Amino acid sequence: MGDVMHAVISRPEMRDAVLNFGTVKIPLADYETTGLCCVCVGPRGCGKTNAGQVMVEQLSQQGWCSLIIDPEGEMELMYGQAVQSPGELRERLLARDKPIVVVRAAGADEFVPYGEVILEVADLVRKPLLVMVDEGQLFSGPQLRADSLGEAARILQDFAERGRKRAIDFFVTALRHTGSVSRSLFDSANLTLIGAQRDSRTWSSLAPQFKSVGLSFGDLSSLGAAEFFCTSTRGVEKVRMPMAAALAKVAPKAKPAKRVLPATFSQWDRAMRDMPRQRLAALTDPVVDLLGQIAGVPPAKMDAGRAALLDELASR
Ligand SMILES: Nc1ncnc2c1ncn2[C@@H]1O[C@H](COP(=O)(O)OP(=O)(O)OP(=O)(O)O)[C@@H](O)[C@H]1O
Ligand SMILES: [Mg+2]
């Protein structure tokens, strides 16, 4: 009987779905009978939240309904207002009328009633659902506990283990590989993203996974922002995550550096300090005048520059 059940449970939506992690594309056909359980670990600012957003956006475009459990209140700006109550979450999940739903939960207390709704609806509606839990250490801990943190951790573990049967896929971030979220989440993970590790003490817990493919602590510690070692059914690959579309919209665009010509004596003085004497000596009056005209430097600034040039030459 168990074998029959095993054989019939599959996730047809996985068959043609793909995750695009920049340089690496992960076909989800490999996950058809298991579902996805992704754990993303790395220090503050390494790009964990963005990685989750990338997954949320890509799966929502391929038929999933995605949920973001947002403890920091940074998601509403990008994906619209959070649901106001567990009841509203139930409605959204039953209607599947919003591809990306934000749930605000600052900690385990607030999360538990939402988590219960997610499990309840997943039992009723077996349609692809991605649950992204950001800052997993707020909802799970290394030790089993009897309080709301323990209850939240049990729900997270349920997400991690139920994928195959309930069509829940799961993405969780953690600050560290040890002493952060429950170890059982790592045991269930079938897709891991490991970001820069700066603390060599974490290496001992990661070493078995990485040494076997020839990677050292140095390889992990030199990862840059948005870079991860990704362990999937394909093996271990280095990925550079693209920027999530919603983040790209709100991220301030880097301004191209504007070239400014020196204007005052001290600015000219600084500009010329590192120039070789030969070059400075070539700046005869007619050359300076010509360059000044081409660059459109006003006479007062030309005078400041000329004075600084004479001063510089005299001091060498
Ligand atoms: N692929 C990317 N391309 C460009 N910028 C990125 C990318 N991923 C992340 N960033 C930038 O890096 C910063 C940190 O990213 P993110 O918030 O995802 O990190 P985090 O690991 O979740 O950090 P924290 O632990 O503080 O929540 C963000 O401001 C984001 O704009
Ligand atoms: Mg984050």
C-alpha cells in the first residue's frame, strides 16, 4: 500500500518548471516526487532575502501561489499589502487570486495562527504553494521547546516534510549553519544555498558536504554578495543570484560617477600631486589655455589651476 501511494504522488507542475539562478538553471523535474525544501544560510547582507524573492517570483510565474512570511516589514513595499488576519490568508489561499501573498509576523507568536492556516488549506487544496520564511531563526531554534517558538518550529518542520504529499514547497533563511534553525530543517533540505562564511567555526559542520567536492573554507569565505554554493540534485555549483524584479524596481539606481574638474587651488593642488614632473612641465601656457578652452573652464578656475601648477613645479 505504501509503495502504491508513493508511486501515485507526484507534482506534475514540477515537470517543466525551472529555477533560474543566474548562471545556473535548475530543472525542477528532479524534484517531482520530493517537492522543494530549500535552506539558505549566510551572514547579514549576503543576499538571502533576495534569493528567496527570486524563487518566489519565478515559481509564481510558473503556476505556484507564493507566500512570504516577513518578520521585518520589508516585503509590503515590493509585493503589496500584507494580509490582515489568518482568516484573510485562508481566503487568499483558497481563491489563489494573488500570485504573491505577504504575511507579516514579527515572531513565533504572530506566526503560529498563520502557519496553521497554511497547513489546513494545503490539506484541502493540493495545488502548488511556495512558503518562504525569512529570518528562520525567529521561528525555529536549535532546541525543542514547549512555547510558541517550539510550536512555530514544528510547523516549519511540517512544511519541510510535507512537500511531496501536500504540494508545499519551502524556502527558509538562516543566519548560521549551526545554533540557528533546527537541524532537522537541514536534514530535510534538498536544495541548499550557502553564502559567505566568515567564521571558521562553522566550517566543521559544512566540511563534510564541501570537502567531498574539493571545496575549502577559503572558497566559502571568499564568496561575494549574492553568491552562494548551491547544492541541488545536480551537485554543488557556484551561483550568482540575479536581482529579484521587485527589488530592482525599488533599489536606488547607482548614479554614474560624474566627472568633475578641479575648481579651487587645493583641488588642483591635490590633482597634480601625483603627476610625474615631466607631465607637469609639458603644461606650458599655450597648452593650458588650449585645454582650458576645450574643457570650458572659466577664467577664475584657470587662474587657480595655473597658480597651483607653478607652486607644484616650484616645490619639486
Ligand atoms: N543579486 C543581487 N544583485 C544586486 N544586489 C543584490 C543582489 N542580492 C542582494 N542584493 C543587495 O544586497 C543587499 C542585501 O541583500 P539581502 O537583503 O537579500 O541580504 P540578506 O542576506 O537577506 O541580509 P539580512 O540578513 O540583513 O536580511 C540588498 O540591499 C540588495 O539590494
Ligand atoms: Mg534578509
